[in-house]
Amino acid sequence: MIPPISGAIGPLGASEWNVGSLNGSGPTNAGATGGSGSFGGALANALNTLEASQANATTAAQQLATGQAADPMQAITAVENASLAMDFAAQLRNQLDTDATTIFQTQV
């Protein structure tokens, strides 16, 4: 077992890594009501997968910090996978934003 880390690791908490949920009501859920073959369904599925990887990473990091993790490599891998998934989601969001701006500025 790895000894627990005493004190806070940084000024930010686990909520920084939380992407939210699509199960609630509100504008986030408005476009995700389509069927499995729709863009909204694919987007909802991708965000749910991202949320699950973030939750897995949070649990693994907490277990590593408290000394409960049996295999530190599993925790490190879970956190790195969540980080890569979040980076990919941010790149997709930025590209979609750029594309939408281009479409709206196109002269017809």
C-alpha cells in the first residue's frame, strides 16, 4: 500500500473535472433528445462516456491519495485517460465553434 498524501494537493477541487450531467433538465439536455442515430444522441452518448471517465478518474485519484489504491498504475492510467478525453472534447468544442462562426459569416 502507498501511504496517504496529507493536506490538499492543490487549490482546485474535484468539481473542476466535472463535465455535468445530461440527465437533468435545462439547456444542456435540450439538443440531446434525438434518437440513437441522430447527432444529439451521439453527442449525449459521448458526453456520458466523458462524464463516466471523469468519475472513474476522480475515484482512482482519491483512492491513490488516501492510500487505498492497490495498483498505482491503474489510478495514473485512469487520470491520464480522463485528461486525454477532456482535451479531445475541448478540441472538438473549439472546432465546432470555429465551424459555426464560419458558417454564420458566410455571405450568401
